[in-house]
Amino acid sequence: MAGLATMATATTATAAPTATAAYNGACGSGYRVVNSVPVTGKGTVYLTYSAKTGKNCVVTVRNSPGKPVYVYTYLTATDGSSDWVYDSGQYTTYAGPVYLPAKGRCVDWGGAIETVSVSVSGSNCGRMAPGVVTHRR
């Protein structure tokens, strides 16, 4: 993401890199990742799209599956023309998938893992709008 920088300092020679959550295919066949945003230190929220169905799908995936923790994911049309679709609960691996017909429409989406959350507004309006991270906590 443009404008975001990460600084890391190794404290020992044996420090291992942090695992990052890979997209898990939860949205199903034909969906490809079109955008993603990290849930700092916890996981990643993935926005996917199917050209065949014209639907977006969002999944929030934890870096390291384990004991159930609060995980949340959501998706809505930026212009307010749709209801919010969301999934939340105590999950070991991921929240979602949630789907929204949004061919050519801007979407707002995001998620949370435990107390860390992120929101993206006005993204993926057709081909070229990456959106703006509007909230990161």
C-alpha cells in the first residue's frame, strides 16, 4: 500500500519472520483476490471478485490459527445502495465469506481480529480504485 512503511529491527540472529495469512480460497471457485489489507500483527482481510457472478466477497484470515478469538469481516456498497453483509464470532481461523453483488460499484470493506481492526472505503470501483484505508486500530 502506498504511503505505508514498515520498520523492523531484529533483536537476535534467530528471529523468525512473522507468518502472514494467505488467502484461503473460502469465497469459492472463480473468485480472485483484487485487494487486501493487513490486520496489523493478526492477519489479513481479502477482497475478492468473480467476473462470472459480478459479486465481491470478503474474508478475514488469521495469521496463526489457534484458540477461538473474535474475528469480524464486512462488506457494503459505498453509495449506501445495499445492506451491510458481515460475519463475526469466536473463530479459530477466519470470518466470512460474505458476498455482495457489486459489479462496477465502489465497496467499503474490512475486518477485525481480537481488538485490531481495519476499514477500507471507496475501493474497487470497476478496475482502478484501490480505496482508502479509513480506519486502522
